[in-house]
Amino acid sequence: METTRQAKISRLIQKELSEILRRETAKTHGTLVSVSAVRVSPDLSIARAYLSIFPSDKAKEILDNINRSAKTIRFELGQKVRYQLRKIPELAFHLDDSLDYVEHIDNLLSSESESM
């Protein structure tokens, strides 16, 4: 169960990370990275950011690049939220494949209805 403080910090980090990643991915044309969710640990030391990456065939490569530059992203995040947070949590980025899952289920359902 997430506390109110965790939820507020999650929303703040999600908003700022979205802006940072939007700026960085604007250089790579045709790639869209959005932060679908952020979960903060109860002690506020770790933030897990779930990223939705389009096109999904480049997702693994882009996620690896983002994880390699996690310290730089954390520094930029710290510059933006330094007046709201005392300690900036460590960032862990994960792939949010829920959209691919929904698309897969949709394809299964449509192929099932076509065969009837």
C-alpha cells in the first residue's frame, strides 16, 4: 500500500522524468519514450520508472541506453526537484510492456472472431 507521500513523490518524479526523456529523445527522430508509472520504495531511496517505448522493436536498445545514463538523468532530476526533495532516489528503469500485451490480446480476440 502506497502512502500519500510516496504517491506525491511518484507523481513529481514521473512528471520531471517525462520532461527530461522527452527532451533527450527529441534528438532521435521517430522514437517516443513515455513514463507510464513510477513506484517509490517506502524509504524513498529507490524509484522504479516504467517506460513505454515506441516503436517497440527498438525498446531493448533504448532501455539499455537509458539505464547506462541513469546517473546523468538522476543528476538532472535532482536539479529540477532540489527544492521539493532532500534526497533524490536512485533510479531504476524498466520496460512497461502492457501496451504490447494489450495488442497481443486484441490480435488473439480478433483472429478468434474471424475464425467463427
